[in-house]
Amino acid sequence: PAAGHVEPGSAIGVELVRGDMSTVATGTVTYVNGADVLAFGHPLFGIGEVYLPLVDAEIHAFLPSLSQSFKMSSPLNEVGTLVQDRPACIIGDLDARSTMLPVDVRVTGPGVEPRLFHAEVARNRRLTAMLASMVIGNAIADAEPDVTDMVVTVTSKLGVKGYPPLEQRDQIFSAEGVSGHALASSRGLRAMGELMFNPFEPVVLDRLDVDVRVEFRRDVAEIVAVSLPSQDVHAGDTVGMRVTLRPYAGAEYVETVPVIIPHTAAGQTVKLEVATGASVRPDLPQAESLRVYLDNLRKSYPATSIVITLQTPDDGASLHGRLIPGLPPSALDTLQPGNQTRRADAYHITDRTVFPARQLVSGKQELSIQIKDDALGRP
């Protein structure tokens, strides 16, 4: 038949990924009425109204099975748009077309030329992030297929219509190559999913550019212990916290991180948390708009840092997308009137010390200490 011909009994597919990689669900046309087409005789995902490209397809072979038969096929030409995904069938419009999200992936490995991959993925808030992750994972697996220890640096740039691009940089260690599980910890891919389900307004994504650098090394150290030089810690002191790290196949070593004890902690028992920057979330204001929501997604600590968090007794407020630290109780009362619900949100202020480490850091340790003062109440 001619390219793009659709009739009962012909093969038709729903295209989820196209380009250097292809993911298509192929089935059979049941009925055609003008531009309306019914196909499959069963659901695809069963998610109701949805807009995805329809393509005609070539069937290469049938693999019959009593448990689950399936066909080997290839997509050919775009012929329309899937508009309904129902329990009895899928319904398409042969006159409509749907756009897809461009995803470009550049993979660089030791001693080889960079590999470039170009693909497009379906625009759907439930599917886009998963499909983009699949494209990136397959690009890395094709360019650097070794299942071994590696450090992967993923730099992503997500275009959001009407806003500056959302740029993220992740460093991930994996002992099994770049698996889907390892990529799932990437903040860039997580941010895409969170953005698609943001509570403020629909977003239109322009494109996703991802740069992946693979290094075959186990360059990661675990935080195994923390200690202070003395049990006598006074408010206002700068203490050298000793953080013991244990690298793989190497001797333990100690990093001394200067931590300032705030004056307001005098007489208090405070908790010191020492963790990799990858697991610590900065203090963020309550988002009240998509712009603030995006700004919050941009803030993070690198995985090659040691972050020491000290919980202080001070309170601050989050108001209109901004953090206001160090407020006296009277100011907090003013910002939190009892006669309305829309008011400032209080939050406990944390002091954070960010220390650059020699390598990727994992793990977390906690220590509780009593902060002392002198007899006259002076720090």
C-alpha cells in the first residue's frame, strides 16, 4: 500500500520515542470512518484522553505463543494522532498531528570520541520523564556498555517555555554501569517529573540537552565517623569537626571542617548532621508560583561536598516565595495573624557549612552536643 495508508487489518503504531532510538506500540486497525480510526481492540495504557503520534508500520514476523503472541515490526510514516486510550480500543484522528520533545544526549568516555544521540519523546506528563530517562540510559549503554565501577557526571539543560532553562549537574557513582536505578537519582530527571506535576500551571517543555561524562573509577568515600576535639563547646566558638572518610580499597582519612557555633545556641543541646551534599536539601521558601517553584529546583549542593547542618533555636519565616531569617517573636506574631489562614510559614533556621571534598561522598553521621556558656552568660 501507499505510504500512510490506513485500512481495517493494516498495522498501526503509537510512537513514544523516535530518532536514534525507537519505541512503538504496534497493533491492528479495526475500523476507519473518514479521519477517525479505531484500533488494537484493547487499551494501550488505559489513560483516557491522550495525544501521541500514530504511525503506519511494517510487520516482519509473527511469534505465536499460547501465553502471549507478539509481532516484530518497524514504524514507517506518521499518519495521525492518538486521541483516546480506552478499555475497548484506541481511537485516532488521521487529520491531526502531535509534537514531541527533542532530547539530545552527548556521551563522552575515556579514550573515545564523543557519541551524539538525537531522539524525540512523547509529550505527556506521566510518560515524558520516564521516556527521557530511557533514552539517556540507552545512549550511555550503547556508547559505554561496560558493567563496572564508574563515576558518571550528568549535566542537563531543560528548556521551559517562558522561563530561563533549568540546568542541573549530578555526579553519580555506580558499581554496575549506568543502570536505570542509578539514573533515577539524577536531580535533573527528577526535576523534569516534578515540573510536569507542579501545582501551579501547565508547563511547555522546549527541549532537553544532556551531556554525560563517564569515568571508569571508584572514586567515592563514605562518611564513617565524626568527632569534636573536646566535649566543652561554647557558643560563638569555631570548632574543628573531624570527619572520617573511608574510600574504597584505600586507607581512612580525616577532613577537619571549621564549624561556627551560633551565640543563640548557648545552653542548648543541638544536633550536628554530617552528610554528602547529594542528600541535603537547602532551606527553600514555600513556593507560591511556578517561578519560585523553578528557582527551588535550581538549588542544591554538589555530591563532592560535605555538608554540616546545625539546627538552631532561631525561627524564621517563609513569605511570598522568600525566606526571612532571624526574626524576633514579635515580628513572627505580626506575620502570622490569627484572623486569616494565608500568612507566613515559620521554619527553624539551620546553619550549614559546605566543605569541598576530594572525591564523591556518601553516607551520613549525626552527633548531639551540649553548648556551654560562662557563668555571666557571655559567650
